[in-house]
Amino acid sequence: MTLFDFQQSVTNPEPPATLAPELRALWHDARGDWRAAHETVQDLTTPAAAWVHAYLHRKEGDQGNARYWYQRAAQPVYSGSLDDEWDHIAGVLLQA
């Protein structure tokens, strides 16, 4: 799936069945359901889940918690826009 296809999938009522949980979390976030996004990754232990978790806490405005999750993900704290970060994370995860 390309990033464009993934972005377009958020117009559907359900996420694509083959999405990894980390991408499913980003899908829910793009649809405005932060809670579902957070619930999808909060108990996962992968670096990718920690990265999405960091993004979600940054979006929430909890910078301290976001920094913790960026560290767990071994990713730098993102300084660009939330939209750009979403695209970046999704693009990387789709290529994994």
C-alpha cells in the first residue's frame, strides 16, 4: 500500500484489514479518534508503536510523555507539523 492509498483509506468506515496495529492507530487518528488510536498502541512494545505513541502524546499536548515515547522508539522529538509527522511515520511504516 502506498502512502497515498493509506491516506485515502481514511474515508472508508473501517481500516484496511491487513494494516499492522501501528498503522491502524494512525488510521484512527486521521479519522479524529485519538482515543481509539491510543488504545491500539498503548500496550504494544514495538519501537514502531512507541513512535506512534509519541506522536499521539505530542498531538495531545503532553510533551513530557511524548519525549519519553520518542526515547523508547529511538526517534528524535519531531519539530515539524503534526500533519508532516503523521505522513512521515506512516510512510516509514508502510515501507517496513
